[in-house]
Amino acid sequence: MTESLKDFAILLFIFVVLFACGGKEPEVLPGKVEGTVSIGIEVPFEEPLKEYGFMMLAAARMKVKEVNEARGIAGIHVELMEWEDVCEGPGIVQKARGLANEPGLLVLIGHLCANSLTRSRPIYESKGLPVITPAITHMLATSDDSDCMFSMIYNDVMYVERMASYLKVSGASDAALREDGTQEGVALIYEESRWGYFSKEVFLKEARRVELKVSEIRLYDPNRPDSMESILDALRRSGSKRIFLATSAYSTALVALTSKQIRWNPIITGSDSLLWSEMTRLAGNAAEGIILCFPFFIENRSEELKKFQNRFQKITKRRPSWIAAITYDAVGLGI
């Protein structure tokens, strides 16, 4: 394909996306600086999600720099506009209104927090602002009933379903068989929260479909952390060897720590929602061995990935995380 045809294809893609979301032609959407187009990114700047924000922002800046060094979009310079993703508080809606009315904003990359995206989404949609979320899996934030909302990874339903399927397949191994040759069941611990009930129902539905035996179901109240020991002790005495957690990252850390305290070593599994830095920070070495669904395999040795890793490390002096890689691709799609 010639350079002129590539440029035409890029502009045509932008035109189609904008009109699908009720936007305008890119020619009348200049960036804040004359001769530019603008894309936005919204990431956390503060703890406990600061590390994720750093990775996302560094990857976005790197991608925009590469695009501009390669003539931009059909010769037009790309401007990256940066905002903080505030996960909680009354300012979420007000910020979304200001962002959605930002002159010249072509597309938004973000958020990281499901709560802020869920509350901001109706405003973005009303203004026809396309949003690409690199890492949010929550169904309320990423459901596919919108022409303007795009997700880079699977949603929560898919992650939970895949873990149920994994437990079914892994349960056929010798290590998961009882002495009489029957398959070892899986214990389910779910948290007393909207997420906990949702994940429990998805897991049980998929378990029935794949004929995975769920041997125990236990409810955990996060307001009573002292109850975790009795829950795990009961599962240990029942002979359970594998657990699926429909819990928060904090509760998962508690499961890992408490299991170690009572000298029990079950196979602990869960969805990607447990994969937050707070879980590993709180659990420490007790987190070793937890099996989680993961949206990106950083050890993949493709040449393209090697180049990305090398460039990222050269710029930041840090090894890129999965969220950096997905954000890099999200910005590329947005541009």
C-alpha cells in the first residue's frame, strides 16, 4: 500500500468512528495547538494505583512520540492530553463533562477505575466521544451496547468462565483425583458484595456447563475479616484442595495469608480482578502459587514484543507491565 493510500485509510477510519459516535469530521476538530489533532488519556496519578498510571502514561507517550516521528496522522502532529482518573468522589461527573466538551479531542484512552468510567460513560456517549479502555473488565463499564465504547481485553464474565474451564481440565490430572478415581471438587468462596454475587453466579453457571463439581460454597463478609480462618479451616477439614475466589484483591490476600497461618496449601484460583498490586503487597510471599487469568503474557518472545520492551525500558528504565503493553496498543488504535 502506498503512503498516500495509508494516509487515506487512516483518515477514513477516524471519519467512520467519529460519525458512528455522533462526532464530526476530523478537519473541524483541530487540537489545541494549530496543525495538530488531540487524543486524551485518563489514568490514576495517586496511590494505590499510581504504578498502573505510570505504566499507562509512559506507554501512551511512547506511542504518540513514535507516531509523530513517523509523520503523525497523514502529516498532522498528534497531541496527547493527560488527565487524572479519580476513582471515587463527587468530582467524577463534573470532570467527565469538562473532558467530553474539550475542543478538538478525537478519542479518549482510559480509565483504569471501573467506577469512574461507569459514571462518566453516559456523558461521553451523549457527546459522541469514542473511548478505548485498555484494562477495565467490569461489565457495567464495558458492556457492548454502545457504538462509542471499546475494550481491549475480555470482560469479567469471560475471565470467570475460563477459570472454571481451566479447573475442569486441570481436575482431570492425577493430582486432582481422589483415591477412588473420582474428580476432586472445587470450593467456592464468594464475597458479600455486588462483585462477589455476580462472580459466584457466573462461575456456577459455567461449572454446570462443563460439569465441574463445586463441592463447597462459602460466603465471606469483608466486614468480618476474623471469620476467614473458620471458613478456611472448615474447607480444609472437608478435604478441599482447590478454591475459586469470587472476592476482592484485599480478601484474596487474606485468604493467602490465613491459609499459610493454618498450614494449609490449597490451590487458590481467581479471575484477573485479583491481580492488583495491593493483593501482592499485602499477601507477600503467601501470594506465591495463586493461579489467575491474565490478559497479557509478557514472556512472549515475538520480535515485535521484544522491540516494544526494549524501547520502553530504554525510556523509563523500567520493565513494562501487561497494562503498559495494552495501553500502547490502545493508543495506536485510537490514533
